[in-house]
Amino acid sequence: MIITICKESLECFKHSWPCNGIPADVDGIVVCFDQNGDLVDYEAYDSTDTPIDLAENDNVDGLALSALFDNAKNHHSTITDPQLVDTIRTY
């Protein structure tokens, strides 16, 4: 399952977890989970879709990322488009 965390959800989360350490220039995060719901990979990006490596940033709180990803997994919206091979999931 692939979920895109949009800017609005990210900002809402950052407000509820103030010491998250997620840089202000992160515009969204794409998260991939396997069929068991385990995290496979994630990629953050800025407003120009340039990747941002959160793993290289010592200020990012790993527990905050884990909570954000769990929120996305548990509360995402699903959009089904017959033109797509898979469904689009957003949070």
C-alpha cells in the first residue's frame, strides 16, 4: 500500500507534535507499507518535488515519523480511478 501524505495533513500533524523536527520545506511524504502493514520505505519531497532525505537530518524525531506514518495508515482516504492499476491513498 502506498500513501501520499499531503501538506495539509503534514502541517496538522506538526501542530499536534511540535518537536517533530520535520523541516519546514517538506511539502509531502510518500509512504509504502507491505501487505502486513509494515513500513517498507518513505520519501519526503519539497514543493518542486525534489526529494528531501529525512534520515540524514538529526533533528527529525523518529517517533514522530512513526506516529505520522501510523496515522496515515489508519486514517487515509482511498480514491479509486479505473484508469489506474492501483488505488490512490491520501492522508
